[in-house]
Amino acid sequence: MLFGNNLNELDEKDFEPLSNKLNERLQEMGVKIFSVLLAGANVISFHPSKNILLSNGYISSFAIRELSKVDISKRFDLEMVKYRNGGEAMQIYTNSHSLVFYDKINDLTKPAKRAMDKDQTPQQVSLFEYIKKQEKPIEILRIEARLSKRKILKEVLLGLGYLKNPIFKDIFNKNLCQKILLSYWERFFSDNLFLFDVQNNPQKIFQSIMAKHGQDIGVKKAILLTGFNMLCKDDEGMRGFRNIAEVYKPKTNWTKFKKWRDIFQSQVATAPLHGFIKDIEQQLKDFKPYKLPEKPK
């Protein structure tokens, strides 16, 4: 509404110009309302988001495929969407809320029915073409927490120490948006970071386990842990591993396997993780609004 695209992100100082622009649009539709009433409008759904600029040659589709390997509660579903041009999207969801990751640049060209972002603008098609022609095309991973039902919106805000019945002005808040996205990232990914260790050589993984835990667990357990690590990192990730294991009897004790996961989690601080993890965590921590480099006229 302000910039003609939804790659440039808003800041708190943009609230007044945005309210004025929204007021103008409503008047064009025959709806007359004072700006002060817009600021006090009740919020029924809320989608805080962040554009993550990926570095070091990482692309969004690769990051999304790797992120989809996490273990999640069976209260949530996980859906992957693939586009013809290579873009991808992932959604961890229930009926009331979801966490969505998608390739923001490729999403620019989708019609509203197929795009993850339904508010596309005509200018974004030419913007996409300009970006893709650059020597080093921009790669942006979009993260959105979609609080679609008022009940879950209240629960999330109360849990973070905010008012449970927010108005429009209340949610135009950097710290609130940041805390919501960080809480969802922590919920789904903090216990699964070992999946993003770049080390995938079975013998080196086995050697690392023996070096750190060999005296306590022995060779046999280290071999089992090596297999566990590799199965979790396979294409379908921990969910695929769990789905296969639970088909067979006796029923899999997944709680036991989670304890195995903790052994690898304890090494995350010193493990070389994929660079897109650092990009996500650092930019969620800084939470600076992303702005496109200026397009030459």
C-alpha cells in the first residue's frame, strides 16, 4: 500500500502514513471513517512476518526443504508446496494458527489464488524480472506466523505479556512482532538444530560420537546413534523416520529417541550449521526492516 510491493518492510514510524493511505482507500470504496477510529479498530487476525535475506549462496528452496525435516507435535500438520519455477513453501499448521516459510522472490509472480501472499501488486512482476537479471539475484526467505483465530491470538499475546484484545495501533509494534516470530521459531526448531549440521559423513559422525561419548556409551550404542542421526537427516526428516517406525510393532518409544536427539543437540554450539540458520536467527534477533536496493531509473 505504501511502497507498491511487499518486499520492503514497514517500521513503527510508518503507522501514520499507512493509516492515512488506508483511510483514502476506504473512502474510494465509499467507506468514510476517521483515522483515529482506524487506529482503535479491533484485530481479529494477525500475521507478523519477516523477510530473511539469505547469504553465501543459499537459496530459499534449499532452506525450506531442510527446515521441513524437523520433528513436530502430531497436533500440527506439515504441508509442502512446490512451484513449477522451483519456488517452494512450507506450512506447519492447525485450523487456528500456522508458521509459514516461503520463497518470497518466486512468490512475486504467482496469481493470488496460488501465491502464499494474496496481496500481490502489478509492480511486483517487473520487480521479479529485475531481481532475476542481477548478477547476484536476491534470495529472500519469508517467515510468517499466521494467527487466524481470535482465540489463539489472545493466547499468544497473553503468553508474551501483551493485551489479549489488541487494537490496530497495538499490533503495529516491532517488539511484539519480533517476540511472536521468535517464540514460534523456538517452539519448532530450537530442539532440532542438530538436523542442520553440515556434517553428513556417517563415519565422521560415528567418530565424533565416540570421541565425545564413547567411554560412557560404548561402540554399539554409538553405531545406533549414527544411524539415528542419518535417518533424521534423510529427505523426509524426522517425521518420515517416525512415520515408518510407528508402523511396526512393538510400538516405537519415540520419547526414548528424543533423548538420543538431545545428545546431538548438546553439540550444536560447536557444530558447523548451514549458514541459512545463522541468517534466520541473526535477522530475527536484529529485526531490522528489509529494504530493497534502489532500482536504477
